[in-house]
Amino acid sequence: MFHDLKEICANCGCTKGAHCGTGYYSDHYKMYIPYDYCPGHEGRMDWDQGPGTVFKSSGKFVDGEDN
């Protein structure tokens, strides 16, 4: 399970663990944030600039292991 969270997203380059852990409506962004949504910080996805992306499996992991 924890190894799965270390997989790198092919869309944003963050780990799966950095993605949104649940779907919810954001009053701040006035939009629904889906489960596994790419993070909106550190110069990556800006949630208020469009629909963004969700986690896409790359088969690569932070610890260097391939799937």
C-alpha cells in the first residue's frame, strides 16, 4: 500500500500520495475536486486555472523501483 503511494504521476511528476485523497467541493475554487486530483501547489497544477488532471500511472516510483 505505501509503496503504491510512491508511484510518480505521469501528468504532474508528484507521487500518488501527494494527490487529493478524496473528492469534495471546494468553496475556495468554486469547483468539485475529484479523487486523485493532481496537487495545486509548488508550481504544478493551478486548480483555479482550469480543470486540471488526475493521477496517471507511470510505472515509476520515488525509490527507483519499476512496476
